[in-house]
Amino acid sequence: MRIHFFGAAEEVTGTCYLLETGSHKILIDCGIFQGGTGDMHRNHLPFPFKPGELDAVFLTHPHMDHVGRVPLLVKRGYRGPIFATAPTCDLAKLLWKDMLSVMQDMEKREHAPPLYDEHDVARAGERLEAIEYDERTEICAGAFKATFHDAGHVLGSSFIEFQVEGKTIVFSGDLGNDDVPILRPTSRLPACDALVIESTYGDRLHEDLNTRVTVLRDLVKQTAAKKGVLIIPTFAIERTQELMLTLHHLAEAKEIPRVPVFLDSPLAIEATHVYEEYTRYFNEKAQGEFLSGHQLFNLPGFVATKTVEMSKKINEVVPPKIILAGSGMMTGGRILHHLVRYLPDPRTTLLIVGYQAIGTLGRRLYEGAKMVRIHGQDIHVNAAVTSIGAWSAHADQAKLLRWVSEGEKKPEIVFVTHGERNAADTLARKFRRDMRIDAYVPKPGQAFDLHA
Ligand code: ZN
């Protein structure tokens, strides 16, 4: 059996792994490369394998860096099934539609050819097959046995266990943070011989988990007091719903004053509807609240602005106000209009709640840039820029190590992926030194043989 690392190798995006035996090939995730200069070009390159030769595709979770190139696979000849949990199937379809409209926009403005069209998205959607957690599925006449487990990262997110040629190999997907408001905790790592593990925060520890609520509470109070604007660039899936639920809890407990909250992202609004459909994937507490008639994501003063006209009206509302808008790394979307308008104002606070890839506007702001270029204009940053890692949807270094050490059995070999060089190297060193596990950071395109 051989495993190829075609993406998320020494970087965070473009996740794509191929697992092959003498007779079969399967793909785990097929995401887009995001952030770096030239990344859009990389997305257009031919796949380093023939899509028509794949037997099956498995998707760990609905984030663009894990599912974004799937319609391209179909366009280039893939005809097999695409396995994922039911929420991942629904959310992936939303993401592809959203990506398509972003690419069509870019085509108009910059004559950049889109990666795929409506037909490819529709055909990819038809190939999706929903799988439940903890149910073993046999494919390729039993050559591969696959089990999805709850990764606790976003709704329906999974790590996937494969049994192949007498070996067990687990792909972590992205692993969730601890004690999140909506999801269940990450399931225990089953006994496995080889593990492919993400390392987004492989070299960092998040703040204390209570901090995320107190920081948010204090920022809302300060924003109200100085009649400012609190801007939260948010990822449409999970971050948005967690923030809304937490704001709801704070408002109910009267810990924050009533301030209008705008959700200015059509994708996040649609994703929230998917959350409302799949409450059975929630943790007990969130399920209980939902069943007792709470409108979890509908806090006082909340406005979802789906159309462009509604979005423009946000400007007319006199501060204080809170604006949640995408994209999360500030690479596009409605957030840019709000940044142009409000970053020069010292009463504004920009709260960064997620990972910001190298090369993105979000990363420059996170690193303290005092001047940024948006929509061809130089914008002075007089706003306070603050970030809190505890709002991340990702496990930190401590959780990643704990997940492995508390697993059913120590893996023989660990491949550390989905992290920038330092994060991946640091985590790999920890596995080797502290846990005496063989750990490698695969290079892009590198392959490893796992012997039966
Ligand atoms: Zn993710």
C-alpha cells in the first residue's frame, strides 16, 4: 500500500491524499490551494494522477481547502462515488456554488478562467453519498473498509479510518477545539498503524477556553460604550454559528447591552439553515436548548442580510453595531467593503477569530499592518486589531498530542501535514521525542510505502 501527499504538505491548504494498493486507488479530500501568490494557478494544474482511475473519493469535512477541487475532479473524468457525512454533503454543495460565483466574478473583473462550471458542480453533487458516523462501509469489493468518526471541527466533520491489506490507517482531517458550544467532542482515536494528522496549530497553544467568551463580552461592551463597530471576519461554517450562539447566551444573561448584530454573508446564512436541519449532530446541551424551543441562532437585534441592497443598508445604521461577514481570511466577499469603511476609524475593533494563511489580507492585519490595500485603495488602519486563538475551530498543540496519546494504541508511524513548516516540524519533533513515535513531515508530492 502506498500513500501520496499531493496537498497540505508543508502548508495548510490544498489537502489531497491518494491511497493505493496494487489494484485500487482512493482519494482523501481534494481541496483548493489558498492564500499564497500563484495559488490560483496551482489549482488549474493537471492532477498528478488520472481522476478516471480513482475508485472512490472520501471527504473529511466541508471546508474549501478540503473539498474545493472536487467539481474539477469530476470535470476531468472522475465517475465514482464521493463519500461524506450528510451535513458535509449539504455544506459542500453550498461551498461549490459559492466558489463558482466568486470565480465567475473574477472572470468578469480579471478575465481569470473559472476552475469549473455549473454542470461540474451539479455532477459532483450527484456523486455524493452520505455515510453515518461509526458505520463501517466496504468499497472496492471489500479491499477498503472505511469508518467515519466525529472530528468535532465543524458540523459533520470527520476523521476517517481505513482498513486496507491488514493495516489500519487514519486520516485526521481537521480536528476540533475543546469544549465548543455546538458540537460534540472529538471521538477517540481508534487503534491504528499509521496516522496522517493535521498541524495547523502544531506549534501553538490556545488561550484558556473561558477567555473566548470573556474577550467577546468585553469587546461588545467596549464597542457599545464608544459607539463603535465590532467587525468579525468569520468563516461561514461553525465559526459563525458558534459566535451567534455565544452572543445569544451573553444577551440572555444580560452580560452585554443590546447592540444590532448583522450577519452579512449569504453563504453563512445558508449554512446556518443546514445547522438547523442537523441538530442531531449537536452536543447534548445545544440539542436540549434547540428542543426546548430556543432559536439558537436568532439573538435579539439580529439581522441576516442576504441581498446586496440589505448589506448596503448596514452602513446607514448608526453605531454601535456588530458585523459578522466573510470571508474569514478577508480575501474577498462583503467583509472588504466594511474594512474599507471602518478600518480608518479608531472606534472600530477588528476581532480575528480564525487561522489566517500566509499571503492573505487577514494575515497582514493580524501581523499589525498600519496600511493595507483593498479594492485598489490604500486604507489606513486606525482600528484596534485583536485576535483570539481560542475561537479557532482547530485543536492546538496540546489537544493534538493528547488525542494521540489517549488513543486506543500508539500508531507506529505518524505523517504530519496541514501545517506551515514550523508548525508541522514542531509537532513531528514532539511525537518523536515525547512519544517515541516515528514522525515525518511529507514534502509535496512525496509518497510512502506502508508494508503489510
Ligand atoms: Zn477545516
